[in-house]
Amino acid sequence: MESYQVKKSRELDRQTSVPMVDGVRRKNLVYGEKTLMAQFELDRGSHLPLHKHPHEQTGYLLDGKIEMVIEGETYELSSGDAWCISGNVEHEVKVLEDTTLVEVFSPVREDFL
């Protein structure tokens, strides 16, 4: 792997989003040896069911509104809100409005490559 990576918006715009569950699509933006950054497009009414993974997950909500449940605690998040979830912590997302968000995972989510 090179010591750096730069992707211009033109290149990212040509990437195809990967469907994850109904109404949820992911586009890997860039990744290195220790982190992966992905953009998610979530349709109103969709749901990411309760799950956990060993990766730390840091996110920023660009546009829209979601309800995030982390270890039983419910948070209503909207544009400009951010979060960090440690690895192996149960969480789920209910999408209240069409939403765009960006998340960084560490270590790299090999299942996303």
C-alpha cells in the first residue's frame, strides 16, 4: 500500500454504491492500513438492525435524520451531529428522513472491500 491516497470528487462520483439492506447503500470513499471511510445513503423508513462488530465506528451526519440506539440508549441525530461507537457495542439505526452520512471504521472493515 502507498503511504497516501487522494481521490477527487470526479473519481468518487463514478463509483457504484453497494446495497447493504433494503434502502441502505454504501460507497467506500478511501481506506488505508488502519481505517476505512465510507459514505452511506439511507432511505426514509429503512432500518439497520441491531448488530455489533469489532471495529470502532466514528460518524458524521451530513443530511437527514436518524434514530440511533446504542446499548439500549436512543439518540435522535440530524445534520451536523457526530458519534463514536467502540468495537463490540450493540447498535441499530432507524431512518426518519432520507439521510447521507460518512463513517470511519478502525481497523479496516475487510467485509466492505
